[in-house]
Amino acid sequence: MEWVYIEDLSAHIGKDVEIRGWVWRRRSSGKIAFLNVRDGTGFVQCVLEEKDDPDLFQRVSKLDIETSIIVRGRVVSDPRSPGGFEIRLNGVEVIHEPIDLFPIRKKDHGVDFLMNHRHLWIRSKRQFHILRIRHRIIRAIRNFYDERGFVLVDTPIFTGAIGESAGNTFELDYFDYGKVYLAQTGQLYLEAACMALGRVYNFGPTFRAEKSKTRRHLIEFWMNEAEMAYYEHEDNMRLQEELVAYVVRDVLENALEHLEAIGRDVRKLEKVTTPFPRITYDDAIKLLKKKGFNVEWGDDIGGDEETAISEEFDKPVIVEKYPRKIKAFYMQPDPQRPEVVLCDDMLAPEGYGEIIGASQRIHDYDLLKERIEEFGLPLEAYDWYLDLRKYGSVPHSGFGLGLERTVAWICGLEHVREAIPFARTLYRVYP
Ligand code: 4AD
Ligand code: MG
């Protein structure tokens, strides 16, 4: 008998197949047993009438959830069953019986309990769909760049230089070298790489020792960054819009069943087409004041403020040209107004906050050196970075997209902890 995956059942209607998986749910209704099986690709209902095989019926009626089993039976199409197919059971082989009761059995477990059992929680339906969507988002991001001729460049995790800001680095000892940091960003390395390869991207874990426990913050999160030689601020923003619209469309086309299974209102996602609205930081401050926030020009825009801004739009909104004082050292000043920089943040709709941080980079040697000193960063560590402005320096731009915030938004999740397989937050490194 052929071993098939549940997601491929439609190609096997009328045939006898074998499914290797786990008991998801079991119930019986009089003389009919319903065994819901999952195999990592989906869930399917297997049905057996007692009269057809009383002995098998008895054995099936004893199976507890999360028993590992191989089931055999005929695939029939049944519009009433979820997924449209059903298996008429004619054999069950138990591979492993749980040693204890599976801990996740109720609908109303608290989040802490579920996070403590994350290694088991990911077997549940909603988490299955979310992780599948995450996978599709990652694939769409890669496809976007690959279709456009970008080159993937993996940037290091141990770094000698601080990438974003000195306040939230993880430091560790690196043999005789002394202190190094876990990467907050791969940007500086992508800047080097784009001068060699033109347009480049990375995709990897980043680390921020931030004492924030908001629904948008992780200590370890995945970031996709892109860096393009000869791109200026405007080109940069256009690429970001195209990326985000592409990813949303791809997920709608290829993971719609998963979005629907978790109850996402996909009509909101269908609106995410280019161009996206753009406002300046100046206008954002005016808007916030009008909405009753106590903010002044020069203040950073925090989570609540981001939510308030994004409420005004039904697409992601780009906020550009922030004061240079509240942004990273490497950002190119606006030639018309040197007190602001050629940067932008993209805020997701529905209160999901900043999903992209971006800017044109300083390409002038003297100015960059001055900024490194002004920010109190150690010049030695930036020797190689300054070299990029000594040899063949050109205007260039790039951005970083936070994966988990993007997943949380596209899935409509309450918190980023469900957007990553094993979250690292302020109070959690287990499991
Ligand atoms: O805005 P950030 O800090 O930008 C950079 O790191 C740039 N060097 C990127 C670049 O230009 N190459 O971070 C980029 C994105 C944010 O917009 C946010 O989506 C996400 O990374 N992010 C976080 N996601 C989850 N938890 C955190 N603690 C995050 N910090 C940033
Ligand atoms: Mg940012």
C-alpha cells in the first residue's frame, strides 16, 4: 500500500493508502468511530463502522490522542468532511503509545502553560497553520529577491561592531579577541557585499537585549535585509512597497486555506497593493498631536503612536525623514534639511507597528567618521566599514524587514511569540 501525505489525498481518491501520523482527536457516535489523524501536512478524518470490523473498532476506540499510528484505508471524497476527504479505515498499526496523558487537552489553557509546552503546542491545529504561513512568507521573500537578480549573502552572527545602537547588545567573550556582540543587524556587512555584488539580501537571526515585553518584541528574531548599490531613498521605498505587496499576494495565493483556518479576515490583506501611503515624520507628529498624544518634534515614535498612525490607513504606511538625533549613526542626511535623515519606517496596518526600518546610508568618508565618533562608537571596530567609503563609494540604501512582526500581522496574531517556532522573550528561554 502506498504511503501518502494528507495534503496529497486528492490525487488518490478511490485508492487504498497508508498515512503515517498521530491521533489528533477521536470520538465515536454509536457504532461509528471517527479518528482524526494528522501527519504534519494536514488533518484527515478516518471513519469506521463497528459492523465492518468489530475487532478493529475495539482497538480504535481505545486510542488516545498523540498516539503515533499508521492508518490504512480507502480515500473517499466527502464534501461534508473538513478538507473534502475521508478515509474509510481498514487497518491501524500503533507505533508508540503515550507514556502519560498528553498535557494539552483543553481549549482554555493559559498562554504561560502553552508556552511552557511549546514543543508540544506546535502540534495543535492553529500553530500548524501559523507555522505553515510563516514558511510561505519566508519562501515568498526569497522568491522576490531571487526573481529580481539579488544575491543572497549570509552575514555573520558574531560581530566586532555594533550595528544599530549600543544600548541593546548581547556581549560575549571571543577567545583572545575580547568582547564581541551578537548581530543586531547584518546591514554593515551587506553594505560591503552590495559594493561587490550590486543588490544583495540576507535572512537570519538577530539579537536585541531589549528589556521590552510588548507584543511586538522578541529577544531573538529573524530579519530579512536588503542592500542596493546606487539606490537612493526613493528607490529604496519603492522596493519595500513592492516586497510587502508581493509577499501578501503570494500568501493569499498559496496559503489561503491556512489563513482561513485561523480565521484571518483576508479582505484586509487584499487591500495591500502598491502604492502605499507615505507621510513625513513632521506630518506624523502633527497627526499624533491632533489625536491627543503628548509628543514634540524630535521625540521617538513608540508603539502606541505607531498604532495610532496606522489606524488612519488600510494599507501599510511609510513614515519618512525622521530627525537624525533619534536614528542610527549611518543614515544619510537630507541635503535640503540636514536635521532629518533619508530614512523610513513602514508601519503595518491594524496596529502591528513597524515592520521595516530603512535608510539611505552615508557614503561620504568624513561625514561617516564624524558620526561614528559623535555616537561614541570605537573607530577601530569600524575600520573596515569606513574602507567602503574610501574605495569606490557610491550612494546606497537598504532596509530590514522583521519577520515575526510581518507574520503576526499577516496572520492577525495577538503577539509575536506565536509567529516564531520557539520564542525568546525577556522571561523565556524554555523550551
Ligand atoms: O528598525 P531596525 O532596528 O533596523 C535595522 O536593524 C536596520 N539595520 C535594518 C537595515 O536597514 N538593514 O530593525 C528592522 C526591523 C524592524 O522594523 C522590526 O520589524 C524588526 O526588525 N525588529 C524586531 N522584531 C521583533 N522583536 C524585536 N525586538 C525587534 N527589533 C526590530
Ligand atoms: Mg526601527
